[in-house]
Amino acid sequence: MSKILIRGAKVLGGEPQDVLIDGEIIAEVGTGLTAEGAEVVEAGGKVLLPGLVDLHTHLREPGREDSETVLTGTRAAASGGYTAVFAMANTFPVADTAGVVEQVWRLGREHGYCDVRPIGAVTVGLEGKKLAELGAMHESAAGVTVFSDDGKCVDDAVIMRRALEYVKAFDGVVAQHAQEPRLTEGAQMNEGVVSAELGLGGWPAVAEESIIARDVLLAEHVGSRVHICHLSTAGSVEIVRWAKSRRIRVTAEVTPHHLLLTDELVRTYNPVYKVNPPLRTERDVMALREALADGTIDIVATDHAPHPHEDKDCEWAAAAMGMVGLETALSVVQETMVDTGLLDWAGVADRMSVTPARIGQAAGHGRPVSAGEPANLTLVDTAYRGPVDPAGFASRSRNTPYEGRELPGRVTHTWLRGKATLVDGKLT
């Protein structure tokens, strides 16, 4: 088993230390460490974090390999510092059976750039009418613990209640795409001043907030766990904050793009800014940042949503919704949360590794950077600043809203159980 000595890394942004990896585990953390025959990585004050964990990734395989595959998606994940991702169920066929989730899980194991944990559909075919095989997916080799119809809302309250009751048996979690469908028919962007001026169909905040309010009450009634996907409005923050004050078992995520971008960008009519839920107002962005800082929002999740060129390079109304995010997430979080003083690097580790691993029950991930722990790590050059160039992405798709935009931070190394998947910014 190989040894790797990371010399002079700021563990969680603290004082420089040396970290010795021996095989799959961290053998020692301290200063002045030596190890005969070890490969030495000179960190030079870069920040060392536990490997990032994304609770919300679209890998598109099976069925939409023109957008992404498990291989290309996990390569993108490793490039962004991730060692585990949770793959959403809206594939073709839908991941609503043990067979499909096991297929995705096995593809992740074969490719080896990061661990892939499939998310199972809540309902058969994402149609919202009949519960999928939740128990069978949990008992499968994939060991599914998170279930979501993401891309569609489980809008039937009875179905949602039954799902919450079912997953309670194995402490699973239902991750809800909060979008009341009747309130968003024909919606193209956030409902507000900009939508009125542009004449585009508005997507009201209450369409998200009403579902969240209903679901936290259902979770309280059942005594089960509900997770809110891509929370995007100030009102949603207040509902989750209220629910947590009542000790309801709710967690919530925010995407990097909702921490940085606003609906003012839609004035360009560039479909790269078309996303679900839509970009909101500056007031919402500020509320989301504050909520992530104070813990009301538990985690950052990318909602990495790759699309082929033809699905984005078209008129706004016809364009697909979604943005790629695995390779830029940490940079956006540094810009919006660290460089603004809202979070330190220990806080980033909590929101992007420790807590998502806990919510999804991803064993071996989100662990402390200390002796005896699995060597799932990422090294970040926080002093770097440069433009985003999607031509260099490992993802199969290029639909990023940050092309040409200068962002801070660059992941230089990623290790999965002691094996380097990224070295000096290049995939192994």
C-alpha cells in the first residue's frame, strides 16, 4: 500500500500541518512528519478539507448519455473535490426499482473517481401516483437511503405522507422538489419585477413555500425525515427556521448558483440562466447566504444538471432547465461565503462534506481529518483566482452560467480512500 505525505496543508483552514496517508487511511497528522518512501505533496499552505459530498447530482445514466454518464460525471466530481455524490432518479428508465439503482451503483464502483450513491424515486415513473419499491431499493446492493422525484414535486399529500411513513422504518429521508405544479404552469422565471418587464411567465415564491410548509407539517405528524431540495426563497428560509424551532426533522440545501446569481441575468435571454427553481432576487440571495451561515440551511448541493448543447443553444422558452455545477461549486462557495466572512473553512467542510454525508448516511465520508479516518480528502488552492473555462470541464456538458467569470479557489488534489483521483488539477 502506498504512502503519501501532504506537507504544510492548512487543515480546515487552520495552521499548516503535515498529513500522512498510509493505504486507505490517514495514519498521522502533525508537524515535521517524515515517512520513508512516501510520495510527498507540497501543499504550500493550501487548505485541506474532507472530500466533498454532493447530495444532489444528475448523472443522466441510464438513458441520457448524450448529457452525462456516470464516468464523466464522477470525473467532474473529482475535479471539483468530491469523493461521493448522490445520483438523482430522473433517468431513463427511472431509478424506481432495485435493478436500476444497482446498475447506477455498480457503474460508480467500476469507474472509481468517486463513490456513487443512487437516490431512488419516490413514485413509479416519477408520476406521483403510486409509491415505488422503496423497501426493495433500500435492501438492494445500492443500500438506498434517500428518495426523491426531483424534477417533479410529490404534490399529492397522501402519497407524500405514505412515503414519509415508509422510509421511517429504516431512517431514510424523502427529498422534496418543492414546486406546486398548478402555481407554476407556463412559468419561465421568477415572478417579480423582471418577469413583468420581460413578459415571461412568472414562477411565484409561494409555489415553493406552500409545499415546504405542507411537508414539514407532514414530517412532524409522521415523525419522519424530510429534506428540502434547492431551497431558493427568503420565505422558504423562514418556514424551515420555524420548523426547526419545533424540532421537526427537516433539513435543507441551497445550490451555489442560488447563492450568487439573481433574476436580473434573465434580461440577457441567455438560456444558460434558465434553471429550476429559477434564479430569484437579490433579497432572496442574501437571505440564503445568511441561512447557510447560521445553519438554517444545512448544506450546499450542486443540483449538477448537464444538458447537451442543442438543449441550451436555442430560444429561451424551448431551452431545458439546469446548470452544471460540480466543477465550480467550491469556488462559488468561497466567493459568496468565505471571502465575505460568513463562513470559515471549517464551516465549509461542515456544509459540503460532514452534514451531507450524515443526511445521506454515506459511511466513510464527511469524517474528521485525523488519524485512523478514511483518506477521503481534497486540497484547495484558495489564493488562486481565474476565469471559468468550460472547455476544460470533465463533464460531458458545458451549460455553466459562469463562463468567463473570475472565481476564486481551485481544487488541486482529490484523494478517494488514499488513491489520487486528481493531481495538480489533472485527473489521474
